[in-house]
Amino acid sequence: MTATALSRRAQDWLPAALVFAFGLVAWQWLLPDVVHVQRFLLPRFSAVMSTFWIERSSLFAAGWFTFKEALGGFVLGCSTAFIGALVLARWKPLGRAVLPYAIAANAIPIIAFAPITNAWFGLLSPWSKIVISAVLCFFPVLVNTLRGLTSVRPESLELMRSYAASEAQIFRRVRIPTSLPFVFTALKVACVLSMIGAVVGDYFGGSTTALGVQIQSSVALSRYETAWAAILVASILGIALYGSVALAERLVVGWHPSTREHRE
Amino acid sequence: MSDSVVSISGLSKTFAKADITALDDISLEIGQREFVSLIGPSGCGKSTLLRAVGDIVEPTAGSVEVNGKPARRARLDGDYGIVFQAPVLYDWRTVAKNIALPLEMLGWDRARRVARVKEMVELVDLAGFEDHHPWQLSGGMQQRVSIARAFSFSPALLLMDEPFGALDEMTRERLNLELLRLWLETESTVIFVTHSISEAVFLSTRVVVMSARPGRVSAIVPIDLPQPRMAATREEARFFELVTEVREALHAGGADLA
Ligand SMILES: Nc1ncnc2c1ncn2[C@@H]1O[C@H](COP(=O)(O)OP(=O)(O)OP(=O)(O)O)[C@@H](O)[C@H]1O
Ligand SMILES: [Mg+2]
């Protein structure tokens, strides 16, 4: 029983593991030796890993510095967006007035504002990165949460009405739970955006301990292995943040019918 | 009539935007512990009538009184339980919590809620499924949860809009019997919308036949089958006579429609 279950799991993972192994082989030998990709385009995997190991403490210090900025932006942007969505859903005329602009703002490349927030808050202040990350997170969370809050079936509302429910009770018991799957979809998008915001914000200037600044200066000094190792750190932190959000989703929206396909 | 639970007089409803007169001058008295079915062609205003009684739609003219109070007051007092055609259950709540929802809204304390939920779960034969989520249940079981929820707080009046419309014949007949048992045990009054003549006759103390465009009451057929009704009731000669009577009333009402 368990043995077959284990081998089934192994079979599920096998294709992904093979792709991973092939990627490493390609990176280490195929690209440099067969395709003759130059070191400044992509250094060998082993070279990146050894640099990563040698410079690990400064890399992780930089990663942690930037991660805190990203996390700050994520929390700030997502919480204000959630509260904003509640307000817009509660006062519908206001929502109708604001929503088109929110949708439009969702479509513009907000990252283009990164030099502006640097100018507003100062290059070295963490707030310049926190704010650009927060603004990046804000619109997708606002639009999705609002959609979730307003996608309640009319019968659900009629039922609550028949219990003489107040607006606050309808929000607490129906609208907010209905919106949660939408919210988590947006949070997963937002956590990726928050890392992008913090790192790209650094590219336009920031503290020398920041990850984005280190990537940029390493490239400028032709220390490509260090740049790639720093990108690896950014990826690890981004995946960790995404994984935490996905885990929170499983815990909070575990009731959702979409979890049923995982049961046998 | 002082002993009527529902008193509808001169009720009309026009949907201005669509320019549809859904209900035209409906008057109806429903007494304590009656089981009244509304039957009529699709679009004749059965759901609208039910919604007007439940103060979900605002009538254009006329009035609805429930327990001697205007419909709005009765709604605010929690006098209704509603069951829709599709079970309106909340996915994030378990069966037990779905049934407890109106009790929470009425401010019952935990111990009382738990005791009542246990009672209701047994009444609708769902013991063992308390901790399941709605999407883990079959359609018939889901509808039983909605029915348990509607009965849970012993409302004076039950409004049911084709609650068994989406179910297969066998499940439907079983739930018919369960519903009658609940009705007899809880001393409630029921208004029940259905498309099925035999279901209307089997369940009701009176069948109200409606005609379409505009929606009017075209006939009222009292059902004198003895209580309690059982599966065998469906095989009695009197049952067939009443089915025929309702069918003819339905056709007479719809004849001028063509
Ligand atoms: N919100 C609304 N806006 C406009 N027209 C409506 C609305 N609700 C119902 N109607 C119209 O009122 C009429 C009666 O509708 P209602 O839903 O009460 O019919 P019904 O008898 O319940 O039909 P069915 O048996 O198909 O459920 C229909 O012509 C319908 O189009
Ligand atoms: Mg209807």
C-alpha cells in the first residue's frame, strides 16, 4: 500500500526532477562547452555555486536587507488594498467611481516609478523601496479583492436578508469568506511583485548592503559569478515568500472546493 | 381573519424596467399550520409572490401581513425560513455550522446552538455528516441541509421555492416525506412553490393554481387527503382525483394564454 503510494509519488515527481537535472547539466557543460556561451553571458554553474559559498554571508546579509523591504512593501500594499476594497465594496457608488482607474492602474508598469520613489524618500532610505513594492502590490490585490467581495450569489444575500442581517454581518459572514480565494490569488501575484519592486528599486540606487545594488555593481565590475549568486539568493527568498503565502492559503482556504481534487 | 399567518391583499408587482406585470391583484389568506403549494406555468410569478411575502421584493401595490405584522417587521423579527431551488450553502462552513447560521444571527448561545443542530441533523437524517463541507455532499443531502437550516429556528413561516426541483424522482419522494414529518413536528406554516402537480397534491392542505401574464390566482383546490400522508397515499383513488382536478385548473388557467 504505502510502497505503491510512494512509487506513485516518485512517478509524479520524476518528470520535474529530470527537467531539473537536465537544466543543471546544460548550465554546467552544454552551454559553456558545446554552445560556447561566454562567461559574461552566463558563468558556469559550478563557478556560481563556489562564489555563492564563499560570499554567502555578505550575500545573505544583502538578501535579508532587501527581503525586509519587500516584505514591508508587501504587508503595507496588501493591507491597504484589502481595506480599500472593503470600503469600495461597502459604498458602491464610490466603488463604481474608482474601479475603472484601479483597473487602469493595474495595467500600467508601476515599476517605472521606482526612480521617482527614490527621489521622494531618498536613495538610502528603505522607504523608497518599501513604497514602490507597496504600490506594485496594491492594485492587483485591490481589484481582485473587490471582485471577490462583489461576486456573491444574490440568493446568498437574500438568505442573509431574511435573517435581518446588517451590512457588517453580511461582510463578516458572507462577503469576506467568499472573497478569500480571490484574495490569495492576488497575494501570490503580489509577493512576487514585492520582490521585483525591492530589487529593481535598488537598481536605481540604494544602500550598498542591498541585493539589487550588489547585483548591479558586480556586473559593472565584471564579477558575473557574484551577480548570478545574488540573483540565486533573490530567487530563493522570492520562492520562500511565495511558499509561505501558498501555505497560508492552504490553511485559511482549506475549505474551498478546489482542495477536493487533492483527496482520494 | 385573526388566525391567519399570512394575509395577502391586493398584491401587485410590476417590474418597471422590464415592463412586466409579474403579479396582479393577488389576495390570499393562509391559516396557522397550513401547507400551501403554489403551482402555475413558468414565469407566472410564483417566485415573485414568495419573495414579496418574504420582503425580498417590494410590492408595487397591496400589502402582505405575516402574524398580523407588515412583512418587513416580520422579516426583522426572524419569522421566516427560506429554502431556494439551489441549496444556498456556504462552502467555508461545515454542515453543522451551516445549520447553525440563523441561530448565530438570532444570538443563541453556543450550548443551545449545538443542541438544536444535533436535533436537526437527526431530523433530516444527516447524522455523521456534521463536519463535512457542502461540496462533499450529494445534491439531495445539500438540500436537506438547507431545509434543516430553515427549520432550525422554528420560524412561524417557511418559504420554499422549488426546493426539490433539481432532484431525481426517488430522492424527491423521500424528501417529500421528510418535509411532511418536519412540518407536522414543528407546527409551522409552509408556502411551497413547485412545478409538479403530484408533489403539490401530496404535500399540501391547499393548492393555489396561478395563471400567467399577469400572474393571478386562477383556482384554489383544497386537498382533503388524510394526515399523516404516507407513500401509499400516492396510490389512493382520491389522490388521482385531486391530481386531475389540479391539472384541469392549471389548463383552464393557462388556456387563455395559448
Ligand atoms: N428582478 C426582475 N426584474 C425584472 N423582471 C423580473 C424580475 N424577477 C422576475 N421577473 C419577471 O417576472 C415574471 C415572474 O417571474 P417569477 O420568477 O416570479 O416566475 P415563476 O413563476 O417563479 O417562474 P418559474 O416557474 O420559471 O420559476 C417573469 O416574467 C420574470 O421575467
Ligand atoms: Mg420561480
